[in-house]
Amino acid sequence: MNRKNYIYILGCIFLFVSFSCKHSENEYHSLTDKIEGESKNYHGTSISSEQLLEGIESIEITEGNHTFLIPERKKQIKSYACTECHTRPLQELKSNDTIKKAHWDIKLAHADLNTMNCITCHNGDDMDNLKSLTGSTIDFNRSYQLCSQCHSKQFEDWKGGAHGKKVAGWAPPRASMTCVNCHNPHKPGFDTRWPARFNTQKVKERE
């Protein structure tokens, strides 16, 4: 093969490769080539919950190996800070039976009264914080730490995302409701009720 033919063949090969590998036009030889070509500028998922979280004030928490956002709680409590009213020790603020008490409408339906009462979770000497069973201070924004003392299984499921509701969705950043966003801490059980809609034809048949 002379030099002229050799250069001609090399030129043909170059042209063939140049026109057959049109990566810029998303044309590839194989699926592997396509994955490599399309992923050059890939820096993680493009799906995000950030827009759905706009306007929701949240705080970041880390529990175990899980870091995620939860709704800020204190600003949602109408009567917080508690010391705005609890200006004196609790014993001094207790009223007699003839005067309506400040929290007269709260009826605790969480556990047996021999097991739980107001001071199980609230500290009369520090009303702006909750307290653990051992007397440690728990911030109102992290009230789930209080619930986790008894509801440890639900707490583990919640940390992993299997219990409770998401604020936005599964896409990052992950944001989850806390216990008190779904449960009334003084009456956590859900009341049974009829579905919002039911088969009216069945009702007519029963009459």
C-alpha cells in the first residue's frame, strides 16, 4: 500500500467516525455511550421540593443518621411564650373552683391519670419548655423528643420516613410533619367518623 492510499484510508476512517458519533445530536453507538454522554453534566436529581416549602418556616434537625426539616412550632402556638401569662410560680397562679381556670377547656385523654397528668410534660418552674420523664429540658420545637420516650417504635419509623406525613414530598430537601402537627398532644387518638362520602344508594336500600 502506497502512502497516498494509506492517507486516503485514514481520511475515510476519520470522516466515518466523525459523522457516526453524533453525540452532540444525542445519537450514540450503544446505551452505554448514551449514558456516559448524557451524564457528563449530571450533578444529582433535578427534582426538588424547595418550591413547595416556600412560605413554611422550618428548622433542621438531626436524629440518628437522619437529617431533615420540620415545621417551626413556637410561632404556631397562640399563647407562646407561656411566661407572658405565667409571671408567677404555678402554685401562686392556681385559682379556686369558683373562678374559671386558664386551661379549663383542656381535658387530658392521653393516658390513665395515674400515669400521666399536666406536670408529666410541663415544668411549673419553666413554662416556656417541656420536660422529659427524667426532668431534662425539651424545647417546644422538638416536642417529638417528649413523645419518643413512650412511643419509641413510632419514633424510629418517623425518623426513617415511614410514619407521619411529608410537608411537601419525597424529593429533597426532606421535610416531615412532627407528632403534634397531626396529633393533639392532650388527646392524640383520632376520633372514629364516617367517610366524607358514602354510597347513598346503599342507605336507600336499607330503609
